[in-house]
Amino acid sequence: MKKRKEIPDFQSEKEEREFWESHDSSEYLDLRKAERAVLPNLKPSTKTISLRLPEGLLDSIKVEANKRDMPYQSLIKAWLAQDVQDSRR
């Protein structure tokens, strides 16, 4: 088994970032021993946007959202996410 290099001590986050930008982590870490991290309290970051829709379309979306008992903005996000996922296949 290949001997791993020792990770140096860093004086700052900037110094550590610069180090990892120019070094291969596989020389320092045995990824076969890595464990999956579970971060249950992380919330995806969101960004507010302005989207202009024809009134008739927005009314139709609101009707569909009401049928599903969900906010219309959530329905729009769900539809967009599904479409993006489908287009990546």
C-alpha cells in the first residue's frame, strides 16, 4: 500500500485553499476509508428572481397548484426541476 503524505498545518483558510488548488488530495487521503457525510439540517440556498408571466398562464398555474394543495411558487419550482432533470437524461 502506498504511503500517504502528511497534510501540513495551515495558518489560514486562504493558505489551505491555495494548497489544495495545487496538490492532488489522493496523495494525502485514503478515500477508500472515507465515510458518507450526512448533513440533515442543510438547506439548499435559494435566490429570488423576478419572472414575468402572462396573467392567464399565472392564473392557470394557481388553479393547478390549488388542485394539488400547494403554493403556486412551489409548483413552478417542481415543474422546472423535473423538466431540467428530464432534459439531462
